[in-house]
Amino acid sequence: MEHPENDEAYKGLTVNSGIIHPDSVNPYLKASRFKRRELSVNDYVEGIIKGDTVILSRAVTLIESLLPQHQALAQEVIEKCLPYSGNSVRVGISGVPGAGKSTSIDVFGTHILEEKGGKLAVLAIDPSSERTKGSILGDKTRMEKLSVHPKSFIRPSPSAGSLGGVARKTRETIILCEAAGFDKIFVETVGVGQSETAVHSMVDFFLLLQVAGTGDELQGIKRGIMEMADGIVINKCDGDNVERSNLAASHFRNALHLFPMPDSGWAPKVLTYSGFYGLGIKEIWDMIYQYVDFVKANGYFQYRRNEQNKYWMYESINENLRNSFYNNASVDAMLAMKEEQVLQGKVTSFAAAKQLLDLYFAQMKK
Ligand code: GDP
């Protein structure tokens, strides 16, 4: 029997026979109707320069794609957009989860768009997305006002690859956004360590978001990160948190005095504000624009961008070499075996690395 449930023993229960699945629900509905037209390099570049955000989004998707043909196309688009890029203020915004990054970016963003006009792009670098393959930073739903603002473009963190790879994609996205006329760029990252270095390597101003807590916030934040900051802002300075926030601000000011003067010649400032209630926002943006005027006047603005370009050249070399090595079939075939030998103490780490590299270089010569 096809359905044993239809037996007398299961009285009251009937299971109908299935039908053969039709080939297509509607034979006239061709899949190709929905296929998007492939764009040429020039289509992308023209669209981007016109400020077409749909095309900009598609170009960013190309940058993020792992397919070699997409990557090659993306590189051509980036190259052609490069002459139109650079005219922006790039601000890195970092803070631990819960520090109020999305709330703050929402109010900061709407504030500067109202105050200065222009267009704002919000991008992100989220190292955690490497594990989860999904990104929480730069998520539109977390930025209610900006996400519906006609002059804003929000893009979550690229999710695949190493931190270096993710950061490179964000940096390339900056170039496209600038070419599309976005003159204000925010790059959001979560304050957990290396990602700050990545963001610092692509922005003009690095803003560190803090919240006053139990009084031990200074211990929780690494010296290197504080040294990177051009401004530290203490969020949630509202309600019964005002006193604690002011105290935290003076702790940070004292701590910053112990650091040598940064190369920019700008002494980092510490301000308190409330993202939620929109208090002290103007002061923060005045500080950032003061900084930009200051470093443009003393030459540090261009110096820092040049240094960043140099840094990204080396990063790009490193990433390509690494990918070429690990994607090499012979290396891949031997890698697990060498790892096992190292674990069993049969060969040292250095000898194993050398054998793998020798194999790789021999392959390259062929
Ligand atoms: P993120 O994880 O750093 O992006 O932090 P969110 O912006 O999501 O904020 C975390 C929580 O802090 C949310 O519940 C916000 O409502 C709250 N919050 C953010 N800014 C403020 C503020 O200025 N004052 C107060 N009291 N709460 C805030």
C-alpha cells in the first residue's frame, strides 16, 4: 500500500496521493526575465560618477565577490574611479558593543547632513563577521533616521575573508563612494582590537566611543587604541550618568597627558555627550572639523593619506601572496600532512614552513 496510514487501523486519517511536480508553474515566466543586465566597466563608472546608488551598490557587491572575474572587473572600476575620489572627510568610529555606535552614527550623520549638506556613506569593518558570516555593523535597521535619509548610503561590513581582506574591501568601497559624490564617510568598527588598526589605516579622524562604567574603563582599553584616537567621546552622559561620565572624561584627559604628542600635532580631545538625547553632538562635529582644518593647514592630512596608500600597497601584496600560496593545489595537498608532522613533533614548525614554501616557489618557477 502506498500510504500505510490509510489502513483500517488508522481510521479517520487519510493521506492523499501526491501529484507529479509540474516542470514549471508558468512556462512563459522565463528565469532570464529576472536576470539583471550585465554592466560593463564604463556602465559602472558612469553610473557611479552620476551618483547612482543602485549602480554603486552593485559595484560594491563586485568588490565583495569572491569570483575572480568579478574581482578583475571591480579592480578596473576602482582604477577608473580613483581620479574622482579623495574629496571627503573620512571618520572612523569605534566602540565596544553597546557603547552606542549605531545610535550615535544615526544622530551624528543627520546632524552633519543638516549642518554641512553633502552626502554621507556609512561603511563598516566587522571582524566577527568572519565567524558568523553575517554582519551586525552598518546594519540599516540600527540607524533609523539615516537609513531613510535621501543623502545617505549605508553598507554593512563585507563578510568573507581575513580581517585584512575585509578591511581592503571597505577601503575600496570608500573610493567608489567618494567618486559617487559622498563627501563624508563614516567607517564603523567594533572596539575589540585589531579592527581599530584597520580602520585607523583608512580614515582622517579616529573617534573612540566610550561609556562611563564602573570606573575601570581605563584598564579595559588598550594603550595602542588610545594612542590612535584623535578624539575620545564619552556617550550616555545623561540622567544619573552625568557625574560618572564627567569623571571618566577627566580620567581620560589625565591619561592622554602621559602620551607623547601625536605626529599630527593635534592634542586629542575628550568630550562627553548623549547620543540618545542628542546632547553635545555639535561640539563633537566642531571638534572634527577643527581637526581637519588644523591638519590640512600643517600638511599632516595629506601626509597621513599618503602613508595610508603606502600601507595598503603592502597589505595588498601580502594578501595576494597569501592567497596565491594557500590556493596552490600542491601546497594544499601537503598542508594537512605537514601540520600533523608538526603536531607529532616529527618536524619543527620552521622546517615544515620552509618545505611548504620551497614547494610553492618550485611550482611558481614552472
Ligand atoms: P552599539 O552596539 O555600539 O551600536 O550600541 P547601540 O547604539 O545599539 O546602543 C546600545 C544601547 O545603549 C541601546 O539600548 C541604546 O538605546 C542605548 N544608548 C545609546 N546611546 C545612549 C545615550 O546617549 N544615552 C543612554 N542613556 N542610552 C544610550
